[in-house]
Amino acid sequence: MNSASVLHIAGQSIYLVIELAGPMLITALGVGVLISLFQTITQIQEPTLTFLPKLLAVGLVIFISGNWMIGQLESFTFQLFAQIPSLLAGR
């Protein structure tokens, strides 16, 4: 196992984390901006107002895309396990 293969696996891992966390983070960001805009317009300055809408939106995104996320993780894990013999052989 050389440094190039370690860097390749690390790069794939980081890309997978970004790909899986992206939809949830973008949803939380969008809901946060909309709630902040609503608070600015109505002048309601309650800091806990954003928690429940963000929680519900992120939960909905996980419910909708959870199967795809698990599939991506499963595929990546199977790919890593398939690479173990070649990594140990040093190819």
C-alpha cells in the first residue's frame, strides 16, 4: 500500500462526505435564510424560531434521500473491501 493509493482513498472519502452532507446542509442553509428573512420583515427576534423548521426540513431531506445515501455508502464500502487484496499486495 503506497501513499498514492492512500491519497486516492482519502480523496474518494472526502468527496463522498461532501456528496452526502450537501443536500442536508443546503436545505438547512436555505431554510435558515428564509426564516431570517421572515424575522427581519416581521421584527421577531426569537433565536429559537429557526430550530424547528430546520429540523423538519432536514428530516424530510433525509427521509427522501436516505435510501440513496445508504446506497452510496454501501457501494463505497464494497469498493473498498474489493480493493483490499490489491492494496495488501502492493500493486
